[in-house]
Amino acid sequence: MARVELDNLRKVYDNGHVAVAGASFEVADGERVVLVGPSGCGKTTLLRMIAGLEEISGGTLRIGGRVVNDVAPADRDVAMVFQGYALYPHMTVAENLSFALSLRGMPKPELRQRVAEAARMLGLEEVLSRRPAQLSGGQRQRVALGRALVRQPQVFLLDEPLSNLDAKLRAETRLEIALVYVTHDQVEAMTLGQRIVVMDRGQVQQIDTPMALYRRPANRFVATFLGSPAMNLLRGRVLREAGGWQLEAGGGARLPLPAGAALDPAWHGRELDCGVRPEQLLPANAATATGFEAVVDVVEAVGSDIHVNLRLGGVALVARLPPGDPPRPGERLRLAIAPGALHVFDPDTGVALAAE
């Protein structure tokens, strides 16, 4: 896989709509980079610009060190796999896999070897003689992936092509391919990408490793988009009192903030957004900070975790607790925020704030 470099890449349509506003990042040789964001954020448009299927309005795109802004898609040595299958219905799986190689005049021994390798990787060895109509949706998606793999292009561009694979095969396939990959599924992005590009409304919000994004989000959007359940976000005034910092939130609720929270003394009395991950709301006796009581609304057992929906005054919270004896709706549960787990955001710009 060749190095892909995006330098202030823009896409503006004739009606003035800015689909991509100045995207800049690099994808190293062999690196897996995932573009993630909500529908309409520009991630698929950006992928199509790399493939040459969308005209570039501004900026520079390099593949393997070569500027390719005006290079035809067929000459970029890029393979793009779409969410749809687009298979030749009259051909067998083996013929679908080998078709592009046959057009190139590849010697049959090498062609058969590449097809066999792709079939082994994607679990298609038993269906090579079947036609697409005889395959399941997941098998058709694997054939579409295989057609790209056998070409051995410089760059793989994948637009949610793993969505129809079963969980086990998705996990195995993720380990085999180096790519630029688009998905709206933030869990898939976190497990697949070596780095993640988070996009919203045509703009790149943050680029980093999955855990860095999760632990140190650059803004409120990244913080709340990544993570399931989503980060608890509470808006209120932060107050520095004799007993420590508190957040005066809606409904008259007062939320004690952990002693280890990095809060700037100048923030006293200021309205801020404070965020905490559900797994960092702990039983109070397991945390060093002063606890608070919240009323249990709904309890959801999800295998290894228990998701507890709570009310603190007029504020809704979700805690992710380890399995055990779950609380019951209506109970009062005493919790605390883990030290160092608090995220603070400017309520107007959404930018993450750090204490001086």
C-alpha cells in the first residue's frame, strides 16, 4: 500500500454546499485509517475524492508521492469497495474474483494463486463454483472484497464493506487488510483503525489512535460520539467551595467533582459542560471523591456489564457497572466520579478545556 497524503482537501458543490472543508492527514504505507462520523459528515465524499470519483475543489492529493488531483480513477491504482455488492450475476465466484486480472492478461498460474489466496482469507473456498444468486448477503460482500484484494492495488478504499459479515469473520477480516475505511459505526472504527479520523459537517474534528480519542477528546462532539453508552454530559456552574469543587446542574442538583479534577480556579462560577464516561461513575466506596446519590430508573444487563440509567435531580446519568447484584428501579444508588476522569468543555465552542 502506498502512502496517501491529503493537504487541505476540499469539496464544494456548484450550489455552494461545502461537503469537505480542508481535510489534511496522511495514511502511511500499510496503515489502517478509519473515517468515522454521522451520516452526511463528508466521509464518503472524501473517500470518493481519493478514488477519483469526485472532483477535488481545492487542496492537494498525493498517492505514493505523486499528485493525482487530475489523474483518472483507473490510473490511480486504487481499489474501492462499496457497501453494495455489484457482482456479475452470470459469473461464478471464481470468475468474479479473477475477472479484472483476466482483462490485464495475467498468466493463469499467478491468477489462480491470487484467487486461491483471497478465497482462503475470506472463507470462500467452498463456494468458488457458485453464482451470486446462490450466496448469502455476507458471502456476496466477501466476494466484493475479494475482487479488490486480488488486484493488490496501492490503496484500498472501503465504504462500510464489512457491514454484512458475521461478527467472527468481520474480526478476522479486519486483521488481514490495510486500508482507508469509512464507517458510521464507532465501535467498528475503534476496533479496526490504527488511527481514526473523526468528521462532522465536512470538517475533521480530531485524528488520533482509538484510545487517545477516547481518553483525550479534543471537543464535545468527539467525546460524545465515541463510546457506548455515550459520555454523560452535564451543563452547569462549577463552584469552588470549602468541601471542594461542585457542579450546580439542572433541577437544583449538586454534583461533587473529584478532588483529582484538573479545574482552573478562574472557572469558579462559570457555566461549563462537564463530561464523565459511564464506566467512570463508580460505587462511592470504590472512589476517593465524595459521593452523591441518584435514583435508579432503568437497569439493562448486557452480558459483562450492567447499564444503570439514573436521575440526579433533573439530570439523567448512565453508569456502566460490573456484573453482580444489580440495583433495582427506584433505589437510591451512591456513586462518585473516578479521580482524573472528568472532561471539561467550553459550552459555546465545545472545545476541551484544560486547567492552567
